[in-house]
Amino acid sequence: MKPIKNVLICTDFSQESNNALIYGVYLAEKIGANTTILYVQTESSPPVEIIEENFDKIRHDILFLAKENYEFLHRQGEIAPTVQEVIRERNIDLTVVGMKPISSHKEMLSGSITASLIERPCSALLSVPGKSKYLGMTHIGVATDGSEPTSDAMEVLTDLGQKMESKVSVFHVQKKSVPEIAEVEMRSKFEGLLGELFTGFEDVDGENIVSALSTYANDHNIDLLTVLHHCGGEVKNPLRRSVSKQLAFRTRMPLLILPVV
């Protein structure tokens, strides 16, 4: 199993990204990861002096009790490509981003920076809603669409679960229930990958997949909702990719998106 060694926290100094920053710092301290805090300067950004003042404020207000290593990184360019470049350069295992309110369905699917990162994630991506607070990860829920999970995609989740001493439950949402034999196979696969973290598998019926996922997670006191995101290559069900985006903008809890290639 590959441990989470390097965490990237993206900030634009907004209220939402500051909330995600606090969440990410708490998490990085808990799992003992080296952390980079990234700000990407664009044409609409404030002067460099203001950027440095904001970094100093983070050092003073958020990192004053930090025990792990934190580095501030200031880059220029388009935000999503620059974030992806930093992820590759620094071998980032987990990227933390804040979630801003949206004004339209079109913006949700294509217009936001977070949506761009979800579409082509270069690492596991943790999306933190603006009002979400870090309360630990006692219960992690994994939503599956019936696809076979891969060991590479589950490494981050397994490491998080072990370090956070979490229980992990898996649930499958589909308009029609899967055959019993398929359910047994899925359960066996997840149990093999998660080991002692695995606490159960449940088949959940729902006409609207996104709504059913959110409702199930809320009703079962899940602290972190996890989805497997299929990127690259041929995807049999094109809705798989949009479900990750819709969940990121609609769920009230942190969402961990694990890329599956």
C-alpha cells in the first residue's frame, strides 16, 4: 500500500478556500503528511504584496500550532493546468480544494476550476464544502456504480482509513437492483482491498443517483463520501463522470474523488 506522503492544498484566499485550508491542515497533521499550500496568480489577482500578506495571515492564524512541514507556493498561469502541473512535479498523493457556490447547472458541469480538476484529476481529490468542518473520519462511505475497484484507486482511501481509524462501508446505487451474484462479487472485491476497514456492503435503490447517494450518506452519518471517478479511455456509462461533479457541488460533506484509469 502506498502511503499519503504529499498533500496539496489550493487556496485563493476566499472564505471557501480558507475553510478547505483549515480542513486540509487538520487532516495533514493527523496523517503526518508534507503539505504544499498553492496560490495561482492570474490576471485578476491582487498584487504580489497582498498575496504575501495573505500567506503571512495563514501562517499566523492557521499554522501557528502546526507540527508538520508546510511550504507556500506561488505560481502564475491558468489555474487548473497549473494545479495539475504542481501535482505532477511534487508527486502529490492528495489534493484539497474548496467548493464555491454555483449559479447554474452549466457552470457546475464545465465552468468552475473544481469541475476542471474533477474532469482530469492527477491525484486523489478532496472537495470540501464551504461550511463543512473537520470532525474526524469515523465513518467513510464508498459509493460504487458496479464497476470493479482497482487497488491503485483504493490506496489513498485505505491509508486514510487506517490512519484515521475509520470504518468503511460500501453502497451501490442503481435504478434497478443488481443480481445477487454480482453483489456478492462486488462485496468480495471491496472486502479484499479494504481488509479490516470494511464493515459492509449495501444495495440502495434510487431513481436519481446523485440524490440517492447524498441521502444515503446523510442518513448514515458518513463523515467522508468517496466515489471512484473514471477518467481516460472509453467509459461505458458517460454519466459516471458527471456524477462526480454533481456530487461535489451538491453534497454537504467532504467528497473524496479517486481517479480510476
